[in-house]
Amino acid sequence: MAKKPAKMDEAQETPPARRSCGTMQVHERLLRTVSGYREARDASENQALRAALYPMAGRSGCTKIPVVVHVVYKTAAQNISDAQIKSQIDVLNADFRKKNADVSSVPGPFSPLADDARITFELAKTSPSGGATTGITRTSTTVNGFSDDDAVKHASSGGADAWAADKYLNIWVCQLAGGLLGYAQFPGGPADTDGVVILHSAFGTTGTAAAPFNLGRTTTHEIGHWLNLRHIWGDDGTGCAGSDFVADTPNQGGPNYGTPAFPHVSCGNGPNGDMFMNYMDYVDDSAMVMFSAGQVTRMQATLDGLRSAIGSPVSCGAKLPVKELVKETPKDLPKDVIKDAPKDGVKDLPKDSPKDSPKDLPKDWPKDIGKDLPKDGVKDLPKDGIKDLPKDGIRDWPKELSKDGIKDLPKDGIKDWPKELSKDLAKDPGVDPGKILVNDLPPKSISDPPKSFMEPPVDFPWGGTPNVNPITGGGMPFVLATGVAAGGAQRPQQAQALAQQYLQLLSQYARLHAAGQLDAAGLAAWQELAAAYQRLMSGGS
């Protein structure tokens, strides 16, 4: 007897075997149909770029985000349990705090880049009306399977209405059609559709969760989008010209599926290849285990920008309850300790504290310490340490680095960089530095970047002063991701790695400018980044 065709409900209940995300389709639809969305996205990208250039300007500590899970179901199986929902919250709190046990599987070359996103999640305890809530809503529907058209986000189309997007992360869990695992809305979209949508069999780690998407990573992936992360390959198909706008994720040729073996090389990104174990690739749940430091910066920028209203600051460390702290306090503390404590704290410290420091410290301590340092380690350091640093700061530091190969940097730093480019401009006076084609990206090599990376079309809006931060107005010279102050010595191999990071950021600026998406602060930051790259590369290292 011939087998009857499966009913539509049964066919849709079959879990997908390959990851599929609808976020970019939603993004493109909103660009076409929602007024103001494009401008909001531009603002979000400018915020992210500034955060990448000035990471110390962002928030510290962790952010706790209240979550409401809207369960929209047609069958009993789709009406997932509270335990399944809790398992997903547990996964999010592990993944976004880098506390997932499988982060240890990150290959050695990428392990230093895996980072704590400093974000936690909890089911909402207070409803929009102010009453108590479990953070879970349940809605029966007649819809067989939803798509990425946002119908599940409205009661009028068989779904559930969103709670206030500036107070809650809305997660809809339902049956999705067409093999779709989930989708999200980038920051800047309409409030009534803001949040993420997840297939119920790809949600959490128990109940209906089905392999290979039974570890809760689909929700981690989609919330990454909600916090402004792009797919790691840059959504250019299988080409090598796309970008996720993150400097420390290697360029790769399209998504990875299943459980790839390390290394998987594409787009000439050997020897380490693709960062396929990143949450923003398309691999199975068991293979995605990390966010990179650059992605964390981007998510934190979103929490400082378009999503600044949501969540509350919390300590990243474990805290003992107040009662426990009281129990731990010694009972026999002298009463005079508290009574005699200085009222003004630091103000009441003895004025002559420096006089009471140990008298037997060597007066010429740098010289004494230098004698005991390894002979090969300090061979090229100035004999008198700090005394021999150049008086004018960054202007003269290239001379001090001549032994490391950086001989010909401009003496006046940023002021002189346009002159260094004059030869190239003379060869091609018709070049429009604001126009750049996708085919020009990424640069062929560190030593041969496209001209349009290096020719921001504006003068310094803060008067051409090289040592002024255009965002904060502070006096720190611009040194990107070096880990040392301006003027600090750089080994040639360190400069090479740093140059690659510069070029990736420069390419992002060029893309945004070509699309008319840089504001004045973004143009200023691009100008300064180009100058810093010129200073770094003029020595040929």
C-alpha cells in the first residue's frame, strides 16, 4: 500500500538539517519600506566605528536585559514548557559571559580573541502594566507555519503583540516554515516588530529541541544580530568582498555548515582560515562557541547607542547577598575603628605621606634595576630610561625606533601625512577618494592598500591638531589597539599585525563613505585612522 503524503503540519514539524537565518532579508525589506530605518542604521554603524577606534569610551561592567518569551503554538508540542524556556536563558547567560564549557574547543590561534560580551539575561518579572509576570506569554494560533514577514509579532495576524521594545527583549517562539531556524531585527527598526523569532525545535536544550540545533545557539546567533552583529562572512554570497565590520574576524568566502575541521581556509586567510566556530557563522550548534573581542565592542556600542534604554547595569562578578556579608563581619571589631575613621576619606590622609616612604629605596632606581635585566632584553633601551624620551612626544618617536626598521616616519605626525600622499595624487589627479568599488576590497596586501582607503575627503575638523581626540577632545595621541602609549616601541612583527587591523577598519570607512553613511565624527575618525596608518607604514615594516 502506497504511503500517504505527509500532512502540511507533519512536514513542517521536521527539524531543518541546515542552518538558515532570515535576518538579512528582514533588513533589506525594512530598508525599502520603513521611513527612517536607513538613517537609524547609519547612526548605529557610526557608533560602532567610533567604539572600535576609542574602546575605552564605552560602558564598564555588565548589562542585565529583561526578556519576554512569546510562545505562539498550534499543536501541543509547539507549546513548549517553562523548563525548555529556562534552559535557553541558561544558554544565553553562559554564551554571552564566555562561561560556556565548550569555549575550550576554540583553536589555539583564535583562543586569545574569544571574549566575554558582559551581557546577562533574565525572564522579565514585571509586566508592561506593572504587575508581576513570569516573562512568558502563550498564544494559540491557526497558522501552520510563520515566515520572516513579522506576522508572528502581531495578534491580528495570528501571533502575539510585542512588549515595549525599550524595556524588554522580545523573543517569539513558534513553528517557522521553509526550513527557517530564526531571524532578528537589527537596531533601528520599528518598535512593534523589534526582537528575535526562533523555531521552537531550535530553542533551548530540552523538550522539542532537536539536533543539530538543540544547544540553544540559534537564539545566541539571533540575539547577536539584535545587538548589531553581522554574519561573519559579510553576506556577499561566497565572495571575498563582504565585511561584518569587525577587524578581528578573518575574511571568509561564505557561510560554513555542519561541523568543519580546523583550519578551513578561504579567501586566502590561511594558515588559520575561517573563524567558523563563531556564533555568527552557520555551523551546527555544537560547533559555534565564541564571540570575538571586536564583536563584543560592537555589541557594547549598541548598548551605548540605539539600545541604551534597555537593560540595567550590574556587576560582572559574583556578589554575596547582604545578609551573608553581615554574617562574615567580625563581631569583635573595635568600636573606635568606625568612630575615628576620617570623615572625608582620602582628604584626611597625612599630608606628609611621601616623606614617610621607605628611606632605603635607591635614588637612581632605573639604573640599579637595569643592571639586573637580561642582557639581550634591554639592549636598545635608552640608558637613562624615562629621561631620554623625546620632549615633544609623538613627533620625534620614529627616530627612537630606527633600529627596528621604522626609519622615515613624518616628524610632525598627522600634520604631514597628506604630503606623503602627494606623489600618488600626482600620478592620478582624477581619483575621487570618496568612491570605492566592492571589487577593490579587501586590500591585496598591507603594503599596497587601495588609494581610496587613504584619502579621506575632508580636512581635520578640529583644526589639524594631531594629538586631539576628535570625539572626546582629550589630549591622547591616536594609537589603535597597540596596548602601549604613543611613542612606545613596536617590534616589526607587531607593526605588521597592527597594520592589518588598520586596513580592515579603513576599508569599512571607505565602504560607508561610498554609501554616504559617514557623519562628521565618522569622517574625522577616518582621517585620523588614515594618518596613523601612514605613520606606521612609512618605515616599510
